[in-house]
Amino acid sequence: MKKEVLIKRIALLIVLIVIVSLIVAFFVTRNKNNEEQLNEQENLQIEKNGASKEYNGIKFLNLKMEDTEDSETCNLIITIKNESENQIEEQMLDLVFLNENSEEVQRFAIMVPTLDAGVETEVTAIVSKELKNSYDYKIEKSTQPVGEEVVEGEETTETAE
């Protein structure tokens, strides 16, 4: 009799351990999926809302932000295409990142190279990971002349002349 009770208790204990393990596995998987969805939403927010913009015959396409090994920066990648019928000269433009209320979050200057009509190129920059939370962006003529130092956050880079 005692042996049967002991076997029942051991079987009940094993069943409880299995149930607890399944519950823990469910919540760990659920949290991981939620975290991945949040990261994906951060990336898609600006990519969706800022899908393409045009400025004086220059079309900005496929804005993407990819994580870097550094926890505070990401790679901004954007395709720039000359949609006009004329050559576009090298120029500095500001990308102005906006929040949901269309307020400026951050801006930085990029150099658009000389582009013949119909030609496109890809421009990359290392930017603050905070920009992944931006809602949209706009393009403005930069106050930074070509050939001057461009200051992005705390980094200073020299632009080509």
C-alpha cells in the first residue's frame, strides 16, 4: 500500500514538473516574440512612413536602419536617385527626423554626389540608434556647405570637395 502511494506521489510530482516547465517555456517564447516584434516595429515605423521622398528632382528611396555591433548606433542606408532630366551637382542636404507630432528629433547633413539623369546611388551613414524611434523624416537644403566639416552628434567628418 505504501509503495502504491509513493508511486502516485512521484507520478504527480513528475506531472507537475512537466506542467510548470511547459508554462515557463510558453512565457519565455512569448516574451521573445514580443521583443522581436517591438524591434521590427521600430525598424518599420520610419521605413514605412518615410518610404520615399523627393527634393528638387532627387528621390530618396528605401530608407533602412540596420543595427551595428555598437549598442548606441545603427547604419542608415538610403538610395538616392536623380529623377530629373539634368545632371544634379554635388550638394549637402539635411535629413530631418521627426516624431509622431512632426517635431524635429534630430538632423544631420549628408552629401549627395553628382548624379547624371536617371542614375541612383546608395548613401550610408552611422547614426544614433534613437533615430529608429523616429516617425518620419523630411529633406531640407543644408546650411552646411560642401567641403566644410559636417558635425553629426559628437563625430566630425570632412566632406569631399
